[in-house]
Amino acid sequence: MDIVLYALTAFLYGGLAVAGWRAHRHTAAEPALAGVPSGIAAPATPRKSPDMGGLGRALLLVALLVHGLLLHTTIFPQNAMIFGFAFALSAMFWLGAGIYWIESFFFPLDGLRLLVVPLACVASLLPLVFGGVRVLSYSAAPMFKLHFLIANIAYGLFAIAALHAVLMLMLERRLQRMRGMATRHTGNGWLASWLDTLPPLLTLEKLLFRLIAAGFVLLTLTLVSGIAFNEQLVDRALRFDHKTVFAFVSWLMFGALLTARRISGWRGRAALRWVLASFAALLLAYVGSRFVFEVLLHRAVV
């Protein structure tokens, strides 16, 4: 049953990714501006990426449902729990793709799907290569399941926010190059044509900080529920291991970012790099530490 779900998930994500990139290449191959000499750069007009349409949205929804069922059956088999860094990445990008699907109804984010869907496809197959470990019996406790759900939704929000930050850095760099090359040919490579399909920087920035604010609230709930569950389990509120330390570091960094944004309107490259550094700390809190223990050291970690 599981292998069928793996195959169907990969087929749906992969088919949508291939169809999206083929449609994008077809659009990019069309002349951006008829009659412009080849040695002169055309005006920087946004290029619209082909929309998925109703069928594409429906297929992505089916892919998300199948991927969600796959995660449930593989992480929680018969009242147990199996988890690891590959499962964490798979869940993270499943939630990221789901957040994109919701966002796409309100913002023109068709260019973003060309990145999100292939990543979700690859992440969904990682548990086949890197199996997880069986978590202790407390995984069946309702408090732990709630903590697990909130944590993964927070990770998904921050994952899609980190992708936004990367795209914004790339888009800002391209705009700066175009300003300095107003009378020269700027190139029509696949990367440039793909960046042209993205929404304006102000739209991406607005959405970025919405994602970070929502993720920060859920990360706060994750830490609070984790403290409550740990106290219920071992009569101690905090256990200062690598996971706890990096989680609190990430929480402080995202909190500082939101505070600076609210007080002084912090923005630009420095803010985007701070987003990526905060997300890196969050990855080290769980995914990174599990990768080191499970793959490099071959040790189980809870």
C-alpha cells in the first residue's frame, strides 16, 4: 500500500512539475517584444507564467491529499510512530506546497510553483532512501500529537518563507543588473525568464512577513506545548539539548526580525539574509541534528 502511495505522489508532483516547466519554456521562447533588435535589451516588462488552470489546481490538490495520506500511514503505523529527518523534510514541503496552493488563490504566484512542486516531489521520496526510527510509546499521547502537528505546520510556513526570501534576493539582484544594463542585452536564459514570472518585490515582501508572523505564533505554541509535554513526561520543563537550544535561537531570531520590522520597517537584503539564517537555525534544531545522528553517526535520536 505504501509503495503505491509513494508512486502516485511522485507521479502527480512530477507530472505537474514537468508540465509547468514545459509550459514556461514555451512561453519564454516566444519573443518578449516584437521588432526589438537583438542587441538592445527590451523593456523590463513582467512576463506572465502560464497558469495551472482548474485542472492543474485540482491535480495539485489530489497530490497534496495523497501525500498527506502517505505521511500519515508511514509516520503513524498501527498506533506507533516512525520519524526521521527525511520524514521531517517530506512533511515540511508537503505543508509548503499546501500553503502555496492556498496562497495562489489570492496572489499571482505561478512562477513559485515551478520551484515548490519539484521540491515537494523529491522530498516525498526521501523516506524511501533514509528510513526513520521508531519513537517511544509516548508518541500516542494526544499532547504529543498536538505538539507534533503544530511544529510541522510552523516548519512548513518557515520553509515557504525561506523560499520567498531566496527568490526575493535573486529578483532584487536581477533588477539591479537590469538598471545597469539599460542599453545592453540582458540575456534571456531560463533563470532570467523564470524570475520575470514572479510577482513584484513588494508583493513578495508583504507575503513573506505574513508567513513569518504566522510561523512565529505557531513556533511559540510549539515551544510551549513541548515544555508542557516534557514536564508531563519527565517532570522537568526543559531539557537543554541541541534541539531545544537551536529551537530557542531560531525563535529569538524570528522574534527580533518581526520586532525590527514593526519598529523601524526593516527590509532589504539584510532582512532577507536574517530570514535565511533564522530558518537555518530552525533546520539545525530538528532536521539537521537528525541527519547527523541517523545518517552520519548511525544513532537513533528522539
